[in-house]
Amino acid sequence: MDAMIVVDMQAGLLQGPPKHDLAGVIARINALAAMVRRKAGTVFWIRHRGRPGEDFAPGRPSFEFLPALVRRDDDPIVEKTLNDPYVGTPLKALLAECSARRVLVTGWATDFCVDATVRSTVACDQHVVVPNDAHTLGDRPHLGARQVIAHHNWVWANLITNRSVQVVPTEELLQP
């Protein structure tokens, strides 16, 4: 059985520069989540919780998950306050409880919270799969979003770890 982590796919990501292939990323996250659930896996939704007055503070529109995402009431939500969703949260224990064979990591932003999630999931002794087309960000001042995504996909595929990190297209993961 698989587990899936969806990082920070909140309405606040619509602020700032457009996010690379956002509609496609949402569609792929929905397809992967449906696959994980069909196979009795768990989909974890990570939500950034800002401080009062910040854009991602509870009660603000930017705090909510994007409405195009298909979430279920029984999908666990883990709220975080840092880039790394393991710090100060029950995520590690929740993953251990579900005894996942591998953990898929998707979401926003490739170079911050998704990267921290991939690295910490590996450090928690999990096999990680990153769908190379199911994470996104906006252009950075020094690099375009496509370049940042390509760079991180390469880095993750080449991490030296005790567990495996696979970086593959969503289409390959959805094959029966």
C-alpha cells in the first residue's frame, strides 16, 4: 500500500507569479490520490498555517485548499508552520501507523516545502516516489519554474540515502 503527501496546495499559492502548469498539477494530484485510495492507501494533506495576520493564517481565504482538489473527509490534514511538515507535527507517527510501502510526494513549492518534505520523508526511513510532474512553483528571480523543477527532480533522483527515491512521470505511476 502507498501513502501520498500533498504539500500546501492552498488558495494562497494563487498569489504572486503564476505557478507552472497548475491545472495539470492539480489534475495529476487528483488522479494519484484516487489511485492511492483505490489501493487502500492514505492521502495526507499538508496545510501551511501562518501566524495571525499572515496570508496563510486560519480563517483567511488563502488558508483553504484549492477547490479543484478532490479531498475526502477521512483524508488526514497535517498543519505545519515551517517548510518541513515533520517539524512539530504528528506526520512521522501517522506515516508509521499506515505502514506504507512507499510515499508519494506532490504539491507546492518545489524548492521549499516539497523539497523539505522529500528529504525528511527519506530521513524518516521511507521509500519515496516523486511524480516529476506533480509539483509546482512560480518563476524565481534567477531561474524559471521549469528549470527549478528539472533541477530538483535531478537532485532527488540522485540523493544518497538508505532508502530509495524514485522520480517518475505520473503517467507511469498510474499504469495498472
